[in-house]
Amino acid sequence: MVTATICTIGDEILIGQIVDTNSSKISTALNSIGVKVVSMVSTSDTEEDIINTVETALKTSNVVVITGGLGPTKDDITKKTLGKLTGATADVENQEQLEIITRILSARGMVPLSALNRAQASVPNSCKVIPNEFGTAPCMEFDIPESRYGHRALMFSLPGVPFEAEAAIPKVLESIQAHFSLDKIFHKTICTFGIPESTLAQQIEEWEDNLPENLHLAYLPNPVLGVRLRLSIYGVDEETGKAELAENEAKLRQMLGDAIYGEGTDSLQKVIGNTLKERGMTVGVAESCTGGFLASLFTSQPGASEYFHGGIISYDNSVKMNVLGVEKEVLDNYGAVSRECAEQMAAGARRVLGTDCAIATTGIAGPDGGTPEKPAGTVWVAVATPEGIESKKFSFNSTRRNINIERFASNALNMLRLQLIKKITL
Amino acid sequence: MVTATICTIGDEILIGQIVDTNSSKISTALNSIGVKVVSMVSTSDTEEDIINTVETALKTSNVVVITGGLGPTKDDITKKTLGKLTGATADVENQEQLEIITRILSARGMVPLSALNRAQASVPNSCKVIPNEFGTAPCMEFDIPESRYGHRALMFSLPGVPFEAEAAIPKVLESIQAHFSLDKIFHKTICTFGIPESTLAQQIEEWEDNLPENLHLAYLPNPVLGVRLRLSIYGVDEETGKAELAENEAKLRQMLGDAIYGEGTDSLQKVIGNTLKERGMTVGVAESCTGGFLASLFTSQPGASEYFHGGIISYDNSVKMNVLGVEKEVLDNYGAVSRECAEQMAAGARRVLGTDCAIATTGIAGPDGGTPEKPAGTVWVAVATPEGIESKKFSFNSTRRNINIERFASNALNMLRLQLIKKITL
């Protein structure tokens, strides 16, 4: 089996200032093509530590993916150090990256290029460049001959900036696939929402216990995406693998029904967006406690303007009354966190925004606020559609503000999704 | 200097299923007492890998903190393996942890304890237990004599569940401080916004080149937080350290002026929120292309309701006209992505939401859309205050939707910040 080590370079990770999210993304990608990640290491950006870490990785792995330490400033020495390690005899300026740097910095009015910025296009002559379209530091690939560590190795150096690193991943995978003969792994991810992980595990226990040896199930819980179930099958040909995945997917669908909202990289907002587009319907939001986060989930989706018309963030009660038309009596008698308020917000959003559907949220995100009856973590969600308004209270009993906001918004999306499935069959 | 390695054990990190957030928290804590983290490593939960990883760590570090692999199931073998590594001769049942386990599982109706759960209270007799109040797996501390690796070492094993690991940190620090005589490290982070990393580096180059040997500078760029500059000083007493950091901070402030918006864990939204609270002012937003993300930055801040009244997400032009009062002629003659539209949106938001200030964004987030004159990555931002309206175009020339949204929103926040500094001195 082809093995990999992922190295991150930089004091900002070692002192705890930054959480390393690159390694997890790279690892997921490597796994998807059948490369087994055996270790992840973070090290500081001194020459000695970089060389020690990378050499150890090269001795034990076929593939080494390094992120970080490629900035234009003096504390970033990864490029120079990897050049030294791989016996580079000179630096060469990469024309393609130079053009990208010029384009990016022109757009920011930073031409002619400074010496520091131009130097970003220079790489050791021991590497092949993978152009970085989104940043100034090129990605580098080093092909290391078998004679050096007893096995052929590929080493990649990617920027530390997460979206720049992520953008390079497809090229990294392509190159690994061209250099090594890989075992096949086939994956299928089924996305569920609304059933807690432990309950889900009980519901599918018998099926899970009887899975064949070469079929592996992983639970991937996430506050926004729900619990995703990833099935992986090893050591079979494509036809058998796909057939077996399809058979087990069908069983899961039978057991879990509407709790399954999609597959692969689907999200609630993507699936809802597709349904709305298909039906020529529009949606809007009225947000109190989620404060724009629900709208931002919709608008994170390219092309959202086809169905998402807008939203009213009615954080202050004056906005609930003046813009959404929530009655003062409702706020006085039931409070802002109530079924009555949520329903008037949803109806108001539908009217003001001129949409077919609207979702409203009103709750207590925390960490402070709340009462014994309505503690932090409580939210009322209302969904208004041409068929009427439905509302529901969710209680998460948590004072973690950002997690609460994520849970409130994703459960609100899921309510709309279920309404679209069950109620509206245009 | 006392050094540390942090090890995480478990396939869920290596396959990318989970992002490791424990290491970052543990590292921050170790740094705060002057322990230098020299490496972080993730390894799989086989006996061979655990022993290799931990022994390597013990050879190079005085302190090794391990998280994960302490669950009740068969695949969790950390406890047994660490017992073997440290020459344990038997297991002993820890009474304090047994009581905690009984209490936790009683609350879930899981008494009498199963053999698996009771076994959680047993530990190798080579360790000292740090009770885990929030979970069933006890934390363990192993004191390793100098004779073994040529230096005295302390090894801790903590659960992988983030809040359980976090709860054990104070006890871990206490024990390290009791065992070692520690050097001090002092950090100071200065937050800047609006100057690209490479330009910033040029502006402070001379100062940076003349920093003393024991003072280290790191650049931490982030699309939402801007470029943060972290100064670290080693090997001095507290008074000298703090004085030297303060002196260099003063120099930075002189060089960078208003580009500095805060320090430590500050964010633009936090700093703006504090300014608004101090002045008794309120703010609202009118968002087109940022689609709720700008509002969600404001509302991610606890207590935002004191100054953030709400927002209008006018994704569709009908909402721009009907709710914000943008004139049809403006949309027809200049388009939605124009100075004129942004200014009418900001004025409309201020009026409709009844706030002192309002920020409006209208642009093209991409990946599609845009024209040669207004490509994806273009945004007009307007800021309305009691002093009038200011507007500005930003061009990022990028088709990366989510990054564009982040940049649009953070630059919009920064415009309001600068207005609050420069124009409004109530």
C-alpha cells in the first residue's frame, strides 16, 4: 500500500495560534485515491527541524505533503530548505507563476512587482512547479529517486493558506496516480440530518454488524451537515465495488427514509436550492438569533440568486415590528422567543420579500441570556410556504454560541426541506 | 528550555474525519507557562505506531502530552500500550474515577456497570491518575526517570474528546511546573488590516532586520482577520520581556498607524462592537453579495444585540427597491454593482433599521457572473454614518466565491472602523 505523511511547517501551529485544517483535507483526499496516511507532523520553521521532519517522513512514506512556510517574508524558509535537501543547484524563475503573481498584484495596484514578490516565482531547480492560481507562492513537486531512501518518493510543498492548499489537491492526486500503482478504494457518502449519531448507530446496528470484511463504515458528524455515513470498499474491481455500494445504499435508504437528504458533498442548502430551482420557487429568511448565518448558508451556494431573494435580520425587536410586522402584543405577551413571534416573522418575511417560502428563527444563542424555561440553546423555527405555516421548538441546552447558531440554522433548513418533500408537491 | 511534543492517537484524525483541535489548545497552554512545543504528531492506534511515536517524542522532549485512544472499545489500546512502555506490572482500579464513571452512567440509566465500562477505571500501576470529571476514561501521568532517555520526562495521556482533554489541562500545567524549572516566553500579537502581507513586510523591514536575537516575529495572514503580527521573546524575566514587547509594539504602532486595529484575539467585529458600545451607537447592514455573512460576523460576537440592530439582505433587486428604497433608475443606469446603488442601500438600511450607522455591500462573489469592467471579485461598499456616506470599490479579481465573500465583508467592516476613528469623534 502506498503510504503518506503530511507535514505542516510553522510556529503558528506549534504555539497553538492556528488550528491545522489543511492536514485533514489533504488526508481525506489521499484516502479517496487509496493512499494511506500513516502520520501527520507539525514542526517549527527552522532549517534543522524542517530537514529532520521531512527526512523522517521520506524514509517511512512514499508520499510526503508539506504545507506552510512559503510566504514572501524572512521567516518562511521552506522553499530554500527543500531545495537544499533535494540537491538543487540553482533557483529558476517560473514564468507561469510570475504571470499569476503579476495578475494578482496588478489587481491590487501593486505593480511593478517588488523584489520580494517577484522572488515568489523563483523555485529550486530540483522541483516541478504546480502553479498556484490563487496566491503568489507556487506549489512544488519533488520526485525523489529510489536510490535516496530505498523507495521512490514524491514530495509536495503547498502553501499554508487553506484555500490555496486545497486548490492544489487535484493536481497532487493526479501526480501520485501517475507515479504509483494504487489499490482501488471506492467510497460512497450518504448524508443524513435530524437523527443523533448514537440513535442512528442503534437504528442501523444489525445491518452494520453484518457488513462484509472489506466494507468499512465511518460516521462523520457535523453540526451543519448532519451525520454523514461513509461507506468504503477495498480490494475489489470497479464493477463489484459500485454494485456492493449501491446495494448497501439501498438498504440504508430503506432504514432511514427522509432522514437522508443527499450524498457526497451535498449540503442541506444545496439540495433545497436544487428543489426550489426545479419547481421555480423562491425563498427568503427572517433571522433573529441566527443573525445572518442562515442566509449565508443559502448564499454560499453559487447561483443562489435564482431562488434566494433575500432576508430580514431582525435582531432588534424594533426591526421585527417595523419591517416584518410582528405585533407588539405578541412580543409583550409571548416574548421574542415564541411560536407566535416566529410565525409572524416567517409570514412577514414572505410578504416583505415577495417569496414563495420563508424561514424564521428566533432563539437564544448564548452564552448569556435565557431563562429557566427558555435557556440558551432554545430556538423557535417557523417555515411559511404557500400551504401555510409550521413551527417547531428545538432545545439544545448549550451555552456555546457559535455551535448553537449552526444548529439553529441547519435545523431550520431541514424543516424547510421536509416541508418541500411532504407538503408541496407542485 | 523545557520542550514538549503533543501526540494524537487514532485513525479518525489520520483519515481526515476529524480535525485535531486538542493539540492547538494544549500547545497554547504549554506555551503560556514557558514550555516550548517542538512537534505535534498524529499516529494510528496500533501498538507499534504508538510505541514508536511516543518513544521518539520522549527522546526529544521533556514533556509528552498524548490525546486519544482511551475509549472502552477494543480498538483503543493507548492505556495498555503506555503501561507496557513504562514497565507497569499490574493494573489497579482507581476509586475516584470509578465513582465518576458510576455517577455519569447512572445519569444515563446504564447501571450496574458493564465489565467494559468498569474497566475504564483501571490503570497501569506505573501511572498517577488525574481524574476526568466529564468522562469515563481517567487521565494518566507517567513520571519517567532520567536513566531511561537521558533526561527526566513527564508523559500525560488525556482523552480525545475535546472538552474532556481541555478540562485536564490545568492539572497538567501544575504538574509540569512542579517538576521543571521553566524559562519564560512572552507573546504579543498585533492585528492589522488593509495592508497586504508583502507590503507590510516592506514597510517594517528595517525594524524587523534589527530585532534582537531572542525576539521572533511571525506573520499570520487571514482573509477575515487581516495580517496579524506575533512577537515572541524568550529567555528573559517577565519585566524585561514585557518592556521589550511594549517598546517594539510602540514602534509598530508608529509605523503602521490606523492599519492596527487590535491585539491578541481581537477581530474587526469585536473592536467595532466595543467602539459602538462605548459611544452608545447602533449599526445595521444592507447586504447583496455578502448575503448575510457580514451580519453573521457582527452577531458571532456575544452581546452584539447591544449595538447591532439588524440587516436587510437584498439579494434580489426587488428587495433593494421595495425594502431599501433603491431607485429603479439607479439600477437601470448604473447597475446593482455601483457606487450609486451601494450608497442608496446604506442610506436605506440606516433609515429602515433606525440605526446610527449602516454598511452596504454590492458586488460579484463569483464564480460566474461579472463583466470585463466588473469581474467576479468586484465589490462596492458604502458606509453611512451621521456624518454622511462614503463609498469605495474593491477589486480582488478572483472567482473564489467564499473567499470573495469573506474579503468583501471584512473590508466593509474595516471601512466602518476607519470611519469611526477618523470622522466621528462624539
